[in-house]
Amino acid sequence: MEPPDRKGNPSITDASEVARDFGADLEAGLTSHEAARRLAADGANELRAVPPVPAWRRVLAHFQDPLVYLLLAAIVIALAAWMVEGAAGLPVDAIVIAAVVLINAALGYVQEVKAVDAVAALDRMTAATSAVMRDGRELRVPSAELVRGDLLVLGEGDSVGADGRLVQTATLRVQEASLTGESEAVTKDPTTLPKPLALGDQLNMVFMGTAVAQGTARVVVTATGMATQIGLIAHLLEATPEKPTPLQNEVASVGRMLGIAVLVIAAVVVATLLMISDIRNAADVIAVLLLGVALAVAAVPEGLPAILSVVLALGVQRMARHNAIVKKLSSVETLGSASVICSDKTGTLTRAEMTIEQVMTASGGTHVTGVGYEPHGQVERDGMALTVGPLHAEQIVVLSGGSLASNADLRQQGGVWEIHGDPTEAAFLVAERKLGVNERREQRFERVREVPFTSDRKMMSAIAIDHEHGGERVLVAKGAPDVLLQRCTRVRVGMEVVELDPAQRARLMADVDALSDAALRTLAVAYRPLAANEDLDGGEALEHGLIFAGTAGIIDPPREEAVVAIREARRAGIRTVMITGDHPRTAARIAADLGIVEAGEAALTGLELDTLDDAALRDAVRTTSVFARVSPQHKLRIVNALQAEGHVVAMTGDGVNDAPALKTADIGVAMGVTGTEVTKQAARMILADDNFATIVEAVREGRAILDNIRKFLRYLLTSNMGEVLTVFLGVVGAGVIGLQGGGEAVVLPLLATQLLWINLITDSGPALAMGIDPPTDDLMGRKPRHANERLIDRRMWATVIQTGLVIAAVTLLTIDLYLPGGLIEGTFDLATARTAGFTVLVFTSLFTCFTARSETASAFASLFVNPWLWAAVALSALLQVAVVHINFLNLAFGTAPLTLAQWGVCAAMGSVVLWFSELRKLVGRARHQSDADHGGPARAPLSPR
């Protein structure tokens, strides 16, 4: 039958009626034919992703840049000039500029596609499957192929593939933190609810994206895809706007600034020349317009968009090798500017592997070494391995008893220890192996019954046959210490059992309090032999007169690498903030162990956050670094408060309820292993290993990329400033340097094609090589860049303008050197003089490659650490030789061959920019040292930036 769109409320409808409404067979499941029909009708069981941007629109987006607009305008002017002059030959200027624009767009598009493919590969790697009944047999299918009416079969460790109504369960507990934020697993029951309840209280329903922690179940699928509870949240997420990154804002600002500057300079120069020059015909007007094109070409770093894309893409690839998948290239720089990392606790800062750390029994306490599920370690007393005796006997009962009253499994696969089932129960299996008695328990006991855990009882019991004691039956219970103690009348002391008097009971509770004060989760173990005539199906009635064995203190231990990473983040001026749903005492303990806060510092809870208005919350986030028992709304408020304080915030998350905060943060970081699909869509970066240390490594990479972006921006702007000033000053001072046109209205010191050639051979290869320059200073030893700090600041502009003036001066002086007249009398023609100036301008750019690597450090420091830069410089120099000495290039670019002596003069003149830069940096370092010696303000950091 046709499944209904939404048949009432499944949680308040009897399971058999739900099955009937959805045409579900509770034994055989759907037929394959019917499942295929429903899948075709309803669509895949997937959340609606953002519609893919068509390839043509992605290509077009790479032309929507202020820098590209300038080049497009230059193409139009060059074509107009070519047509006015009679359209003779090819429009070389327009063709070369168009080629540059197309190459830039192609490079950017290719790198964007690579990033998208990396994310898609991660999605394929983590694609979920589900067990269903089809045609009367159980099989696994991709979760995307689930349909309404499917009979879903759940087991421990499974991810729930769709929303559904429980029809049959066996001790089912489901971890719903990804949906509701509740950290404890929820015990499920197929009993029909009497009335509609909130999502977290719908105990007879399971929801897509949650995970089975314990038990088994059969479920009728009632909703798939966007109709699920996760789908409803995804609808809300679509309305959350996405902010541009600081790098996007900065590049857009640079583009606008250059655009305005170029238009103003070109307009002033062209207008001035039209007024003061002897304009006699259309050809003279075209010459003036070509000057405007030349100025535009000289000012615009044509390679900037492509170089940015390539450098960011290379950084993305390096991050991917460190398990950080960046979805958007520009997000790499945001990491480099991050000043706060807001992180969840479980699995990111901790191992997500519950570990028994202490065991308290009647004879005292022990410490269990080793962390995680790998059973390497031992049980110690006062730092020494525990030996046979009363305490040892008590420890065996606690750890083996806790393992016996457990449904978890510990196994080794491929050299890696893994668990199946509840992590807390698995902690007993690991600790038991550390005590060295696991084989004895496995051979001695046989489980025959279970009294399952419920949230009301806060305990569970297992009934086993003890084969070493003639088949004696024993009940072993595990649960909350206060609950178990109420059911105990005796206590195990060594090999004896004694009555549990009030003093002994008080001491045992004091042990529990001590473990709780240490932020350990506590579970107690008790047992009693069963009489031969007791009914094993008695259930809870058997849980009385128990013998108290002891209490285990359990913790999710911090990742060792996270401790190092947090210390490194602090050194880098980055604050780590823990935001968790756990108990505040546990959160504060873990935060102290990790080094986020000092020991004894308290956490701020969600209830306390509710009492704070926005202003008070801003005050709180300045000093508080641990937030506990928080909801998704609290996470969003914390992120907003930190951003209001001027911080660049990175936010981690794995659950659906984290998605709004991830999207609001400057860079959202989703967990690749435990993260939900909605979270990964909302985030800009995905951690393939769910490890906090990976974030800090990504920050380091982001800072290196940011440094390199500053390097090649300094280089590109300096070179292009030199070109602009050369053209501008060459036209204005043409008479001074002997640049006469022989009757022409305007004679340019350099041709537009020559300026384009300079930008092609110097702006591309060398700038790209600078973009992958190895770090030349301690990246994590300085404070993060402030959100309002400009990438191109006043200091950089001062350097660009000063060096640009030097470049223009030596270039024009070289032209004057070879032209008749001017300041220096020369004997060569205009083509030779222009070629010499053209070559000097190329050489100054190549020398600037080395000087621009640092604002303060000498170019000779770390001179040979980047072989790619040397290769790029050598290639550019060879190309310049070619354009000067190959005939057809002479015709295309208006050059003339130079003698060896002339090449030597050009190289010497070009090197002036290097010596000027070295002198300027030397003075700057001396001034900085003088200020430091006299206690004055440091004018400039000595770290190369």
C-alpha cells in the first residue's frame, strides 16, 4: 500500500498500527520491488544539500573581481585603439591581456574543483549503511536507500539511518547527543506514549543521525530525508547567512583601492597630456589613450587572483595531509587569524575512550595506569604494582564483576583495540585485563540472565553460573553507588564478607565523594550468591541483600597531543575555550588537566548563562574559558559574545545542534569521524581525525600562508608601483631624460606590451614561489593578527612607495643613459634605450623577490631555503634574454638586442633596489634596537613578516 505522508504521531500510536499505516511487514520487511518503488517516489534518504553551482557560474565567478574588471577595461581600450588605427595586424595588447585574464580564471577554477572533490571524497569515505529486512532476510544497504515502511534492524554501534517507531527492543540505549545535546545514552522502550512529548522524551522513537550505545531493536521507518528531525534543523540552517572571510574582505578592499587609484592616475595623466600636448590628429589621441592602458596594465597585478588561488590550494593540500579538509580556500587564512578556539570536550580534547582511573574498596584505593582501550598498564598502590593480598582480591571482584555485568565487547583488530557497546562498560573490560584476570573470568563464569539498566533504577544486573564453585549461581550488579549501597547489607573485605554497619557505609560513601570531587564518574559493583530455589526470572526482586565490592572512578582522559597543542596555542596568543554538555566539575577537571585553566577554577554553567544579558555575557567570556551543561543556544551566544569582543573565532562541533554555532563562527570546524552530515555542511573545515591538535597544526599552516600572502603582496605591489611610477614620471619628465618623439605627441618610456611581459614573467612564477616560501620565523611565537588589522598596512605601503620610486629612478636613468640628450648624453636609438630600461625594470623585480621576503630581515638571511624561488628567478631571466634576442619577439614587444656590456649595466642598475632595501632595513633594525635599549616603544618587530 502507499505509505502516507504523515500518519498522525507515531509516538502516540500503537506499533502494530504504525506498521499497518506504513505498509510494513514486521517479520519479512518490504520486498525489494516495493522498496525500489518507494525510493523512486520519495527520493533518497538524504538531507537536501546546497544546490551545486553550475560549472559556468563557477567559471564566471572568477571574472567578478575588481582587478579583473581593470584588465577587461584595458582590453576594451586596446581593441578600440587597434580599430581606430585601422585594425592592421593583430591586436597584440588586447590578446596578451585577455590571455592573462583567461589563465587566471582557469587556475582559480581548477583549484576550487580540487577542494570540492576533496570534501566529496570525505563524504564517500564516511557514507553510512543500515541493516534492514528485505524479502524476508536481513541485509545491509546504503542508508540513503532507506524508505518509509522499511523494517530497520539496529545493533550496538549502529548509526540510526532514519526516524522510526520502535516495535521491539532488547536493553536498547541510544546516544542522542548529536540531536538533543544530552550526553547520557537514553534508554528506549517501544511502549506507546500517552500524549505527545518533547523530542528528548520520545522514548519509543529513534532518530536519524543518533547512535546505538547498547542493545538491539527493530524499527519501522516513519520519516526519511528532509522529513526527519535532522531535516527540520537543516531547514533552519539554510537561513543562516555565511560571512566572507577576512582574506576575502582584504583582497576585495585592495582591488577597490587599486581600481580607484588607477582610474584617478590614468584620468589625471591623460587629461593633463591632452591639455599640454600638441594633439593634431586621431593618432595622437590614441597614443594618449594607450598611455592610460599602459598605466592600468602597470598598476594591476594581473597574477594576484591566480596566485592567491594556487597558494591557498597548496596550503589546503598540506592541511589534508594533516587530516584537516578545508572546504573553502579563503578559509585557510581565517585560521591564521584565529584568536579563540571554542572546542567541544569529548573526542576532540579527550580520547572519547572511558578509562577507569581509580578503584576504591574496603581495604583502600588503587590507581590504574594507562589510558584508552588499549589494555596496557597496571593496577598500582602507592606507585607500585598491586600484589596478591586482601586489596588485590577486592579489586578482582570489582573489575571482574563490572565486566560480567556488562554487554560491551573488547577486541583487537589489525593491531588496534576496539570496543563494541557502551564505552563505560568497556572500561571495566580494559581495567580487568590490566589486572591480569580476564581469562580467568571468561573461563569461570557463564551468563544466563540479565536485569537490564533503566534510567529509573540506575543499575543493571547479570546472573551467571560459577563453574569453579560447582555451578553456583551468582547475581552481579553495577550502578550508581548510592543506589547499590541501599540494596547492600554486607561488604567484601579481602577474602571475607562482613556486615555493613553505619560507620562502614559512611566510609564507603566518603570514598565515592572523593572520586566525584576528582571529577570522576562513579560506578559501584555489588553481588550475592543465589539460593538454589530462587527463580532466575525474578528480575528486580533478586536485587537485595547484596554484598558491596567497591567503586570505580572513570574518566574520559585528555588527549596527550591536545595538551601540547593547547600549550602551543597559548604561546601563539590563541585562547582555548571548552564548551561541553558535561557536568561542570568534570569539565573543570579536564580543562585543568589540559592546561586550559588553573586547577580549582570553576566552569560557568548553562543555567548561569541564562541569567546574563548580552553585556554581562561579554564580560564573562573575557575571563571564563570553561562552559558546562550548555545548550546549542548557549554555544551560539558564546560565539557571538567573543566576536563582539573583536575575536576571530574557530568553533568545533559534531552534532546537528552545533551547526548554527559553526556557521556563525568565523571558521566552523566539523568532526569528520563523529560529525553529522548537517554539521559538515555548515562547517568550513572538517577534521578527518576529530583531533584538537589538528586544529592547531592548521592554525600554524594558516599563519604560514598568511605570511606568504603578505610576502608576495609586498613584492607584487612594489614591482607594479615601480612600473606605474616609471611610466608616469617618464611621460611627465620626458624632456629631462631626453625622451623625445620626433614630432609625436607622446612617447612612452615603455610600451604596454612590455609592461604586460614584465607582469607575466615576474608576477607569476616568482610570486608563486614566494607563496610557498618556508617559514622564516617562529610562526607560533607571535600574537594573532587582529580582525581589524589590514593585510596591507601603512608600513607596507611606505615600503612599496619608497622602493617603487627607487625602481622608477634607476629605470629612467638607464633610458637616459642610452638616449641622446637628457641628463646623461647617450648615443643609441629609442628602441635600444627602451629595451635597456625594460630589462632594468625586470631585474629590479627579480631582486625585489628576495628583499620582499621580509620587512626587516636581510635578504641574505635564509637566502637558499626556497629552491623554487631561485628556479623562478632563473626562468624569468632566461625569458627576458629571449625577448631581447629573438627576432619575432623583438617585433612583438618592440625590443632591440643588447651587448654583453649593456647587460652588465642593466644588472648593476637593477641591483640598486637590493642595496637600497638592505640599507633601509639596517636603519630600521638599528632604530628598533635603540628603542629597546632605552626602554622606548619597539617601532617594528624583528621577525620577518
